[in-house]
Amino acid sequence: MNHYPFHIGDYIKSTVHLNNEEDLAYRRLIELYYDTERAIMPDTKTVTRRLRISYEVICRILGEFFVEKTDGWHNKRCDEEIEKYHRLIESNSNAGKAS
């Protein structure tokens, strides 16, 4: 995805308690999630290095906003938005083929 909906009020309500480094970590994790269109890889040391955020902060944010599954760390809202995006692409593709 090259863009995603960002609901400022929802974001602030969910993150008002975070310090600056935690807020940055959360935003970078969300952007990585949307960029790759998949869960955050379970190898948190690689994620830490890639995002240039401390291991402790990444672990704290993953634990608070993500759920660990066998394929990585999932975020419900990201999964929903990616699913909507894929449905839109498929719908547009089908409409194009029909015309």
C-alpha cells in the first residue's frame, strides 16, 4: 500500500500515554505493516534494527498494540485496512475486465 487512512482522533486517543520514542516506534511499525502488507516479522531484533528503535521500546509497543501469531505480530486495524485495500483492487480489476 502506498497510502493508508489515518484517523487522527483515534490515533491520539490510543496513544496519548506514549512518550516520544514509543509514539515513533508505533508509527514506524504501522508504516512497516502497511508497506509490506503483512504482519510484523517475529524476529524483533531485525525489526529493531530496521526501524532504528530500541529493542525494549519495540517489545513494549508490540505487546500493547499487536497480537503475536505464528506468522508474526498482527494489528487488527492494519489487517482490516489491508483487507479492504485488496477487496478494492479486486473490485476495480473485475470492473475493468467487464468493461
